[in-house]
Amino acid sequence: MSLKDVMSQLEALGDPNTKKILTKHGAKEPFFGVKVADLKKVLKNHKKNHELALELYDTGNSDAMYLAGLMADEKKVDKAMLQDWVDKAYWYYISEYTVPWIATDAGLGYEMGMEWIDSDIETTASAGWAALSNWLIVTPNNEIDQNQLKSLMTRVDKEIHGAQNRVRYAMNNFVICVGGYVPELTKEAKKIGASIGKVSVEMGGTACKVPVIVDYIQKMEDKDRIGKKKKKARC
């Protein structure tokens, strides 16, 4: 199926209410407002089609970009592609989910994350913290440098309230992921979370809220989810 055919499918699946919601969150034209569940239905017809995924991403259409991240073949992903994608990720739906997911599944989540968190570009820096969070979610703890995680959490504690809007959100989630997926650092993450307190993030006038670090980690503990890893980042 060609790029034109897939774009026609996406246009037909566009939902006005979904489009309205995504617009409030930061999506801009061109896009159709396709529900994620419907994007996954389209994906079933293609599975991994890396060449088509690259074409979809380059349309600049948010729906197509999200689908591209699900469709891309992680074995064909390299740093140049990821850098191109993060440069084109114009809002957090893509920069904090699509790009970090494929970076992680390609085995480059840590490397790219560490590069991107130092960027002055909000979407790139938030993508970096999101990539590190996803890396934690799928990586065995014996392959993780816990001292480095402590250092990164200390950095978050010092910088989060002065960071750019979506960077604050991604930093907040990073500390949650450390506490939730590295049991040896759960206590330390809650300590850092208590120091950070409530994080303020502008959510486009929506009802979405920023999770409180200590409370969220506690919920994970209560549900016996601490340390339970996932096989892949994309979902």
C-alpha cells in the first residue's frame, strides 16, 4: 500500500472530537484526529514497514507521525534517523512518546536520551528525559548504573522548577520511573520527589494533571508493580 493510500485511510478515520482534544494539547494542522486504537488497526495491515514509516513521518501530519513510530523497524533505526525525527517532533505527543519509544526499542534510548537532555530546545530535551524513562522501563537493572541515576535525579531536583514547560513534565516522570522500576532506588526517588514537591505544567487548558512523584510511586508499591519491567517501549 502506498503513502497516498495510507493517508487516505487516516483521513477517513479522522474523528472531530479527537481532533479537538489533540488541538488543545498542541497538535497543529495538518492532521485528522485519528484515535490511537484506529491507528493500530491500520498498523495491522502493514506491520513493520520501515520505508513507509519514513515517508509517513516526513508528511508532518501528527497522525501519520505517530503511526510511523509504531510501524518503523527498530533494527533499521540509527542515530541520524532519530535525530531527524526529534528535530521534526513539533509537539509532545510525538516528542515524548513516538520518538523515545522507537529510540528505546532500537537500543538507543540511553545514548540519545543523554544527548538530548542537554538541548535548549524544549521538545528535544523533553524527548531526552522521556527516552531515559523508557530505557529504565525495559532495561534489566543489572545493566543500569545506579550512581548515575542518583546523579540524574539530583539534577532534576535542582533544575526542574526552572526548566521549560514540557521538560518539567518529562523530568517529573523520570524520577517516577526510577522509583518505580529500580527497586534499590525507590526510597531515594521518593526522597527526591518529596524535595521536588508538586510540579506545575501548563497542559493547554485541559483537565490533565501532573502526577505527584511520591504519591505515584506509592501507588505502584501498593499495586506490587515496583521493578516490573516491560519487553518493549512502544504501545
